Amino acid sequence: MAIFKKKAAPEVQEPMDLDAVMKKFDRESNTRIWEGVPKIVVTCILAAFSVFCIYVTLFATWLDEIRLTTFMAFIMLIGYLVFPARKGKQRVNYMPWYDIVLLVAGTGAFLYYAANASTIVARFNILPFEVIIGIIGIGCLAELCRRSVGLPILCVAGVLLIYALIWGSTNPDFLKRITENVRVLFYSKEGILSTPVNVCSKYIVMFIIFGAFLERTGIADFFIKISNALVGRFSGGPAKVAVVASALEGMVSGSSVANTVGSGAVTIPLMKKTGYKPEFAAAAEASASTGGQIMPPIMGAAAFLMAETVGVQYSTIVTKAILPAVLYFAGVFITVHLEAKKEGLRGLTREELPRVKPLLKQLYLLLPLVLLIYLVGTSTRSIAYAAAIAIVVAIVVSMFNKEHRITPKRLLEALAAGGQGMITVAVACGVAGIVAGIIGVTGLAYMLFNGIVALAGNQTIIALFLTMLCCIVLGMGVPTTANYCIMAATCAPILVQMGVPMIAAHFFVFYFGIVADLTPPVALAAYAGAAIGQANPMKTAFTATKLAIGAFIVPYVFALNPTMLFIDVHSVFDVVLIIITSLVGIFAVSAALEGWLIRGMKWYERLVSVIGGLLLIIPGIVTDVAGLALVAVVVVYQLLMNRSQKAANA
């Protein structure tokens, strides 16, 4: 979910064409070019869509079918206005006739349903011409998905649709099979209009609009500057700045590629200048930026879907996500620190660091975010209401900064940016709804369950491993939101049946859908970082995977022992113990992977350190004591060897 795309600080001039990088690795950036009056018209339509979403979310009491189909009609309209049929150089103010036809057909199909929703819902069957309208709507959504999201998810949906039409029904009449599938996928709440689009239109849209307003307060640059002030002076400072800034910005943004390009334009050149290798610099930014999707309080669009799917308050999801997110960023931070120590890298000089006093005066920029966190955690009203209040506060906050004050023009731009940011999320959710609908109707979920259980042999760890592979492979071409929707409908229930707590199962598939952005061979965030750092893309992807090792370990831990998600925790002491032992454990694992603790580590030291670290990460008194003992042995051995070497050199 690209809530906002961060901008490089103005004082750093990077020759890299960031727009070109975004267009290459982020499909959302491949848009039409509108200028003059057409641009004003398109901007007004996008802004009107945001206003419509705010009104409907907060005030309207429409029938769900009317609300959702009107929402999707708007998505069809603005989607074809924004996204061209092909990537590459675009002609200014040009829209070919076939795009106009698709725009009218797609918008019209959903508007027809909206206008006749009450009648269609009242009767079980659909009329012959409504079948044609449904096919047109599904086809136009699929084409918009190709343009804005990509082909992989369409391939998944296409294969499943063919299966549903040929083998998924016992009805011998092929036309009736088509009618039944169109009825389920287009006219029911089990397909396009299922939970993903519902959550999209009710909650996600408000947070995207909030992010668009928050961007215009200058908070993205503030996060980079405050991170420089906090950790820039330490060894390997720029890499630590990348981690801290990405963790902060991750609280309000969920697009791995946009985060990487935005922060990376500043941090990657500084890391290279400090002495980090290009591949490591790009990987550090990519792994930190990808972690933004697991960082509370917003965590990307999939977290909202998780709350709805599991049936808990969103604040519950946020609370349970805190420790795993801290462990993830701690692992990345520790690794870049150890790399800096190993290479003898310095931090930024006093002249390179921002002044603290001006930054302290800008702390008011955090007020909308702090208020949002407070309201999400304490308010009895909906999270959409919390986002609406935060939007108002963001506008008020901007009035104290002349440079970033939200004027009527910027107000229109923020609303338009929010509207445009919704397109890919809504389209991905719509197609994911098709996939989930087919899986549910044809009984594929049950077949998949039997298949994984047979392969796993009733061993939970094997089922977790197979689920991880499914998530990563699917995530290589499917956005996180759609990936979660599909895996939540297929693999998460299997894990639950095998004894994994429901929230832990859904967090498991959520995490592994995210790390696909770093996992070779399709690691878009790593490749975007490599383009900025002029590094080898594949080496960058493998290095980023090593840096993000916490995201591969932690899900297994909370799936097998959900104490890490604060499930079945009996006291504050338990929580403190889990936090301390987990942090020490992730430090030991990171040191082993980096090959450096106090000095260089031999292979046997690394092996003992990995085992000790993993034991510490797994909650439990016995594992904690054993893990601490092993890590202590390595630390003492390193200290003794270091002292021996110093004595020999004296």
C-alpha cells in the first residue's frame, strides 16, 4: 500500500533518475501524462473520489452492494484515466479510443449493478444480459489489473477460472457454468465484492488519504533528518540512518519499492561514501524499507484485511505486531553495525549532521501520527474515524510551517494523491477476491488442505515450510495485499487445523508475503536499491535476504510458540523476558551471519552463536538458559582471543 512516496531531502543531489527507477520497479509509477486543463480535470476527479470515500465511510448507510459497486465504478473510471496500456514514454494528453471504450464499459458495468442492486440481490438468478455485463466488468477489472498491478496475479486468477469452468462444476451445460461463475464472482459478495474490497473501501482508503496529507507536512524529510541526528554520528552512521528512518516511515507507509527509492536516494549514496560496498548499501536500505510493511501502526493494507479476516480489533493486530517488528529492525540494525565494525567504517562528521534545535522545533509534525496511534488503541469509534481525525490534525499542523502549509491547491493535490493511491490496492483486492471466490466455490481449498497435510505427514514444521514456499513464490509476482488474501483463504486455515493459533497463522502468511520483495529471483525492493546504488542486483538481493533474516526466523517462532505475539502471557515479567531474550538471540544470529562479534568469527563460533541465538528467540525457560549459555561461551571465547592477540602484538 503506497500511502505516500518519500522524497529525497533537497540538500542531497543524486544524479540518478528516481522517476525512471520507480517506473522500472514500481508499476504504480507508470502513469499517463496530463497537462493543462486535462490535468486539472483528472485531478478534480481523483480528489472527488477521495471525498466520496470519506463521506461514504463516515456518514453513508448504503446497502453494501451499492457502496462497493459504486466504489469499484470509481476505480474503473480513475484507473483507466491514470494507467496507460503500455509502459514506456507516454504522449501528453493522449488517451486512445480503446481505453475510452474500456473506461466506459468497466465503469458502466459496476454502475449498472449499483443502480439495480436491490433487485439483483432479491433474486437468486441473474438475467442473460446481466451475464454479459458481469463478463465485461470482470474483463475490464482484469485489464486494469494488468496495467496497474501486473500479470502474475492475473495468471493465477486465469488458471483458476479455467479450472472452475471446466472441472470445478458438475453441471453439464457449459453456458450455465459461465452464468454460475459470473453470478458468484461479480454479483455476489464471495468474489470481487468480498472482504478485501470491503475492507479497502471502508478502512484502507482513509489511511491512504491520511498518508497523502501527512506527506505534505514534510514528515518524510523530518524522519530522515531526525534519524541522522540520532544515529548518524556512530560507526557506519548512514546505514543506521537508513534503518531508523525506514522504521519511522514504515509506521505510515507500506510500499517497499517506494520506501527504498525515497529514502535510498539519500541514504545509499551516503553509505557508499562512508565505505559500505554498493551491494550492502542497497541491501540495507531495501531490507529496512521492506520492513515498513510490518511496522505498526499501519503495517500496509494487508494488516487491515487480517483484522477483518481473523475477527479482532485492528488495535489487537497492531499490539501483537510490535515485538516481531522490533526484532526485525533490530536484526537489520545490528548487522549494519557489525559490518561497520568489521570494515572499520566511520560515522558522519559534525558538519554533515543536521542541527538538533531546529529538529526539536519540528516535533509537532509527529502530532497526527501520535494522535492516530492513541485513537487506534483507545477509541471506541472505528479506525476510519481515527484516520479522519488524524487527517484534520495533519492539516492544522501544516499551518505552522510556511513551506509545507496545506493551501487549497495542496488540499486538492493531497486528495488527488489519495485517490490515485487507492487504484492498485483496490484492483489487487478485487482480483484477489476472484481468486478466493473460485477457491471457495470449487472446493480447491479442501483439496489443497489434503495435499499439504499429506506432504507434511501431520508435521506442523513441514506444513509451515510448505506454506512459506507458497507465500514467497506467489509474492514474487503478486502484491502483498493480494498475496495475503489468497494465502489467508488457502494455507492459513490449514495451519489452524494443524494446531497453530489463528492469529499466528495469519501473521505467518502475512510475513512471508512481504519478504518476497527481498527474495531472489524477483526481489523488486532490492533491485530498486541496486539501481540507485549502481550495484549488482542479484548480489544485492541475496545480501538483503541475509539482512532480513529475522523475517524468516521469527514467523516460525510465533507459529510454534505464540508467546511472542503475547498469546497466553501471564505477567509483565513474561513480556520483559521475551523481549530481552529475543533481542539477545537476534543479535547472536546476526553476528553469526555477519561473521563478526568482537572480532572475526571462526565457523565453529558462528555455528554455536546461531544455535544459541535461535534457542533464545524461542520462548521458554529451558531454551533461554541453554541459548544464553552458548552465546556467553562465544562472547567469552572472543574476549579471550582478543586479549591474547593484543598481548601477542604488544
